[in-house]
Amino acid sequence: MAEFKPNTKGLFIKTYGCQMNVYDSERMRDVLKPLGYSPVDSPEAADLVVLNTCHIREKATEKVFSELGRLRDLKRETGGNLRIAVAGCVAQAEGEEIMRREPAVDMVVGPQSYHRLPEMIARLSRKTGDVLETDFAAEEKFDALPKTREVDGVSAFLSAQEGCDKFCTFCVVPYTRGAEFSRGVDAIVEEARELARQGVKEIVLIGQNVNAWHGQAPAHDARAVEWRLGDLIRHIARIGGVERIRYTTSHPRDMADDLIDAHRDVEQLAPFLHLPVQSGSDRILKAMNRQHTAADYLRIVERVRAARPDIAFASDFIVGFPGESDADFEATLQLVRDVGFAQAFSFKYSPRPGTPAAGMQLQVDERIKDERLACLQSLLNEQAQAINDASIGRRMKVLFSRAARRDGQALGYSPYMQSVHVDNGAHMTGRMAEIEVIGATMTSLRGRLVTAAAEATA
Ligand code: SAH
Ligand code: SF4
Ligand code: F3S
């Protein structure tokens, strides 16, 4: 009997950058599935390679061009059969330049147009029409994406908001992702239900400024005409099976009362807040166009802590923004001491083409940036270590997302986003369980399962 061989093609997507790109890569898989594409483990096994790129700092962009060099060689080895697509923020910002510099690239598609990939592939086969799509069509994109999502794992990103109108003077995102756009309540809730149905226990609402999300309240809510993120979180918390909710990334300007209240009221909302501040100097914050002061930020921290005393804070920092003096940098260190961060991402300022800060006078010397970064990171590391050390002896619920490399170990996350591993816990993968913390490093906790009986309930 002849064996039935479905016409499957290998798809390899390499993802750079932020959580938005992680989500987009998953959705590109969903978009390409009806065409017969299924994921493979390496570019060598693929018929189509997609680089989902990031433009945020110079280094991120450089990585793309060096990866494209490797793919060009691979394409030659396959006799030209491999197809190469560049997606994401570099595609948006430098699409034409990529096509010119790297003829091996077959398609360029921006973050708001990847729902058009099937048409683009068809045009490529026919050798007619455009293979560069960089329109800003967020609404059309979400309408066009398949309703079903295939996820594996217990935690999933759900895009609630896209783009940014804030125009911080150092940042390319408003240019690469387009204007702020909030998805409608129904679409988000439907996607959350679908995820819960597939066994997802943790939903992470994502957006470039996710706390700027707003939407028309459903008819059943007589209380309000417009919902903010806090309302959406309360609603999602009522979906059966959703045991933990997180959201990222937030802007201090949009930290509204309803969201702070949700931290007090909603049991499933994780006590963790990633709230980038960038600098502790008012002068620099102003030059960055962040539209708040250091004192404003500290007040928000205080209000959130009043609502949820055990909350853990995370942040992003930039050192060496143009004009940053020793005193400005000291103000950043002082803010860090005042808050006490559980986690942080810190970067050297990287001038980006087309952004106002790139043209500012008084660019800071690379050596000074290095020194400041090392100094800031050592303070942030001390704080992370102290917070993890203070967890020893505490009990907390951990969502075990995967088995670790070491035999029998399970790996998961605490409510405070600390990574936790336990020995002899491989059977816990996919479940929420109570642990006692028995060890701590700067980046992770070691735990022991408290009782088998605690496993099932959240
Ligand atoms: N929307 C988020 C952050 C998006 S970009 C917010 O407003 O906070 C993620 C982080 O990259 C930023 O918080 C910032 O710390 C860093 N970043 C952005 N542009 C940068 C640049 N030109 N140089 C160095 N770091 C940058
Ligand atoms: Fe970039 Fe500022 Fe928008 Fe964040 S708020 S994405 S840092 S412009
Ligand atoms: Fe990078 Fe684009 Fe995200 S520039 S950080 S991938 S929005």
C-alpha cells in the first residue's frame, strides 16, 4: 500500500528582541500552518527560515546581518531552494536596505503585516508582486490571524496592546511598531479562553505599553463605558483554569488606580511589576521625554506597595544617555537604593538612526558608559541576591513550566518571577505546587516540594 505523505515543509523561526516578537513568532507559525509548514529544529532542516528581528540597540541589528550572511551560504548549499524571510523591527526600519544589501533575502515583512505571509509566499512562487510588506495594519492583522492558537506549555503570552505613541527620545519602537493600538475586549477574552482550554494556567498580557490598554466595556458592565487594564485583568481572572496573570511592559505614566487596586484585589494577579524607569535624574528623564520625574516614580512604587506589600519590582535602565553627568548617574543609583529591585535590565545608551537623542550634543564616552554600567549592575545584583536570600525558608506557589537539563529537576517560576528549581520534581511539569525555598543565588531559588496534596489546587 502506498504510504500517504502529507506535503509538509520545514519552518525555522529565529526570534530576537522582546516579548512582542516571541508572540509574533508563535502567530507566524499559526499563519503558515495551513500552507503545510511545521516547525523544525534547525535552519538546515528548513524550507523557510524567518528571522524575527529587533532594532532596539545597534548590537541587536548587527546580529541580524551576520546571521543573514550564514543563511546566504546555507541557501547556496541547498541550490537556492531555501527561502529566507526577515520579519520584525529591523524589517520595518530597514526593509529596503536589507533587500539591497542581501539578495539572498526573499521576503521582508514588518510586525504589523505578517498576516500577509501566505500571499507573499504565493507571489514569490509566481515571481510576481511585492515581497516587501511594511504597512501599519495592526487592526487588520489581529482580525486576519487564525482564531486557534497552538501552544505547548502552561504559560502563554497574549498580545493586548501594540505600538507606542510616547516617543522617548532614545527609542525606535514608535517607528518600528507604529501607533498605540488596543485590541478589543472580546478578541482578548476569546483568546484567553482558547488558551485556558488548551491547558494554559498562566496568561501574560503583553504590549509595548500594556498598561495603556483601554477598551470599550462589554454591555453587561453597567458600571463603566470604558475598561482599563485593571478591569480586563479582573475579567480574565474569572476564566476557569487561569491560575496566574501577569502583564508586561508598563509605563509609569499609565500606572492608573484601577490597575494598582487589581494588585490588591485579584488573587491570581502575580505580585510582580516590571516598570521601566531608565534614569533617576529629572534632567535626564526630561531629555528622554519620559514625562515623569524620579519622585513621581517613587510615589507610584509607594502606592503599589500599599496595595500589595510583598510586590517585587523590576525595571529597565539606560546609562550614558547624552549629557548624563556623574551627578545624574548618582541620582539613578539613589533611585535604585530607594526602591530595591528584584530584577533589572540595564543597557548602555545606543544611538539609533532617526531618533532625536542620536543627534544630541554631549554623547557620553564609551569607557564611561562601561564604568557606569558595571557600577549599576553590581548594585542591582546585590539587591537581587538580597531579595532571593530573604526568600529562604518561605513557602510559595511555583508554576512548573518545564523539566530542567539535570535529571529529575523541575523548573518553574515563583509569583515574584524568580526562577525556581526542585530536585526529583520532573513529574510536576505543567503544574502549580507549593514549595519551601531552601537555597538562593542571584538569579534563582532552590526549593523543595512541600506536600503532594498541595499540587492540584492553585
Ligand atoms: N516600552 C517599554 C520598553 C521598550 S524597549 C518602556 O517604555 O519602558 C526595552 C528597553 O530597551 C527600554 O526600557 C530601554 O531601557 C532599552 N532601550 C530602548 N532604546 C534604547 C537605546 N537606544 N539604547 C539603549 N537602551 C535602549
Ligand atoms: Fe520606547 Fe518610550 Fe515607547 Fe517604551 S514608552 S516603547 S521606551 S518610546
Ligand atoms: Fe526590539 Fe522591536 Fe521589541 S525593536 S525590543 S523587537 S518592539
